[in-house]
Amino acid sequence: MEAKAYLKYARISPRKVGIVLDLIRGKDVAEAKAILKSTPKSASEYLVKLLDSAVANADHNFQMDVSKLYVNECFCCPGPIQKRIMPRAQGRAYRINKRTSHVTLSVKERD
């Protein structure tokens, strides 16, 4: 049994989120939260909330023991890209891609 939490349309690049997700994959919830709070990446703010949500789902929906939980699975998929333009010299326009992410995080009880 596992409890999941989803973050959709986060305005951060999936590549940036993936770096931080690699740090917490397979860790206990308390350790993962400590890592996220001490990591100076912008994705950490999103992931602390997401981890808290997954733990709350496990506690409320499945009556799991919070002290035995660990990060079972976490991954990030690209969401829709907001396309913008930046005016350049001689009437040209360069494209700016504002990327979004869909993040999934699941927690599971240790045996």
C-alpha cells in the first residue's frame, strides 16, 4: 500500500526538479524533509509541501504509521510549455520557453 501526492503545472523546469528528487528517493520521510529544507534549490519549496501532502494522505486515507514511511517513488514529467518572445535586434524575435512540471511523489511503509 502506498500513498501518493501530485503537483501539477508547477512553474519550474522538470530538469531542475529532477535534480532535487534524486536526493530524496528511497530516504525516510524525516531524512528527506531535512534534506529538502537544507538544499538551496528553488524546487525544494515545492517538494517540501508535496512531501507533507503525501504523508498526510498516508496518515488520513490509509492509516499508515508516519514514523515508518519512506519515499518509495518520485518522478517529474514535463507539463505544457508557455511560449513567449523576446524582441531582438533588427526586428527579430527569439523564443523563450517557460517550462512547467508535473511531479508525483509516493510514500510507503517500511516492513
